[in-house]
Amino acid sequence: MEIVLFILKIIGIILLSLLLAVLLLAALIMFYPVSYKLEAAYEESLCAKVKVHWLFHLISVTLDYKEAGKKCILRILGIPIMDFLNPKPKKPKPQKVKKKKRKKKKSKEQEPKKKNFVQETEGTDRDSRNETTSEGLENENPSDNMEDENVSDDRKEGLLDKLQRFWEKLMGFPAKLKALIKSIIQKVTNLYHKGTDLKKKAEKWVEVLKRERTRLAIGKAKLKIIKLLKHIMPRKWKAYVEYGFEDPGTTGQIYGYYWMFLGIWSERLICVPDFEHKVFKGSIFAKGHMQVIQFIYVAFQFMFDKDLVYLRKINTEVNS
């Protein structure tokens, strides 16, 4: 009895440790952030590099873009596993070479029989050739009158066939015309029905969007999506742009727009005008992270929140 209890105790400890390991892994996936980094530069050609990694670079994916080529490599513990954009070609399986069977040596007794057989066949072939040539010479010269009669008969049959086909097409033309008119009328009626259906749907959408509950639900959904986008956006970023046009006035005008609309990011977005040369080059650096739990939380709210569930029901209400 003690042995059975001891075995059950060991099994319980193993199952509990497995459960704890699964819970720990799930907690890591949901709460440990996935980090990403973007580096890009443009000067006559574009070069970009995006790296996404998780859990101290345990799993990482690197996308490297250049004009020479593109790579997207998955690494586990720093070891490259596969390239998504350049998969390795499958090696062809080596074909098995069939061994040639060695011919058995024939005995000396069979050789003279073979020679006799060859001589007999050669004699028969000569006789058959002579017979065929004689028959061919007899049948080579048919009468010319028979050929002329066959040609005239063929011409008459060809003319009759053409006339018959033309008559069949002429008799079948009214039926084809009738079918074409019916198909055109059917297409016009279908377009009319589609137009009326779209008009009814548009009227229903206007009625639904005028409701106060619909406005509140749309505003709530916007807030959730904006909050999720803020979570995804990079925490650190910096950009540098150097530009110049042939007309210095255009260059100065764009520089003025920069200070009007984007001057609040002057520390992160550096814009340098060149009034003497026509040039465009720049670079960008961005770094951020995201948590899976945030996506799960937003998805859970869209599935069970009353106002957000109401938004999903609007489509069925309009289409009904």
C-alpha cells in the first residue's frame, strides 16, 4: 500500500510541475513584452532592418531589406532556423542506378543453329520483297478518268455541305437573337434590383447611425482602438531628413510648413533644407514593445461588452 501511495505521490508531483510550467509559459507569453526595432536609411537606395525579439532574444525574427536581396530569418537561441523569403531548395533524391545484368555466354552448340536461322530468314525476306515489287508495278497505273470523276464528286459534296451549314445558321439566328435580348433584359433587371437594395441599406444605415446608443458605442470602440495603437507605437524614435529642390523658393516653403505643423517634434524629427542642391536623403530609428495581454483584453471587451456587441449586431439588423 505504501508503494502505491508513493507512486501516486510522484505522479501528482509530476503533473503539478507540468501544470506550473504551462501556467508560467502562458504568463510569460501574455505579460512579457515583445520588443521591436526599426532602422532605415535612404540615399540613392533604400536599406531597412526590422528586428522583433522575445524573452531575452530567445526567439527573434530579423527582416533585412536591400536592393541586392531580402532576408527574413527566424532564430532560436541565436541559431538561424529558417529564412522565410529565401527557403532552401529541396535536394533531389539520388536515383538508384540499375545494375546491368551480365549476359550469359552461349554454348558452342547453339551458335551454328543461330547462323542457319539467319540464313533462312534472309531467304524468305528476299522472296517477299520480289513479290511486293511485282504487285506494286501492276497497281501503279490507275485510270485517269476515275480520278477526274472523284474530284468532281468531292467538289459537289463540298458545295452542298456549305449550303447546308449556311441554311442552318440562318434558321438558328432568330433563336440566338431572342436569347440575347432576354439576357440583356435580365441583366438590366438585376442591376435595378441591386440599386434598390443598396438604397434600402443606405436608408437603414442612416437610421441606425442616428441612434444615440450607436454613437456611444462607436465612440467607445474608437477609444479602445486608439488606446491599443498607442500601446503599439514606438516609445523611442528619431528621424533625419535632408532635402532640396531646383527652386529654392519651394525648399523654403516646405521648411515653413515643417515648422508650422511638425515643429513640436523638432527634437525627434530633424529637417535640414539644402537651398543649393537638389537632394533627398534621410534615416529613421524606432524602438518599442507590446504585450499580448493588451490584445487579449481588447478582444475580450469586443466580445462581451454590451455596447461593443451591439455594434456587431448592427450589420445583421441592416441586412435582415
